[in-house]
Amino acid sequence: MLWEEVRQAYPDKWVVLEAIEAHSDSNYRIVDEIAVIDIYDDSMDALHRHSELHKQKPNRELYFFHTSREELNILEKKWAGLRKI
């Protein structure tokens, strides 16, 4: 699905998404194809589901957003790579 299709199918909802196809451009993650995993009325329910799924499979590209957003502006964060020894 595309983000616009998700917005039309689930108006005024919180959705937990998985990026099926995505790429990076100018420090933003551009999601080309989306799979909707769950739909919620409450943001905390969506956050908890996102966290649960991320703990189970941290390599999946998961997000949660409210469908009132016109665009998915996902800023990529670069990690310094420093760890406590």
C-alpha cells in the first residue's frame, strides 16, 4: 500500500506499519510500500504494539503514525557507534 491509501482506508487512526520497500534520500527514509500491521484509536496502544514487535524482531523496519499526517517525514538518525565497555 501507499501512505495515501492507508490514510483513506483508516481515517483518524493510529497505525503500526512495516516498510516493505524503502530507500534513503537526503537524511530521510522514503517508504515506497507499506504493510499495515495494526490499527488503533489510542497512541499509547500503537506505541506499545510497535515496541513489542520491535523487541521480537529488531531488524524489521517498523513505524507508527497517525493518519492525519499528509506525508511520512521520517528523519534518519545517525548513531555515533560509541558503547559503554
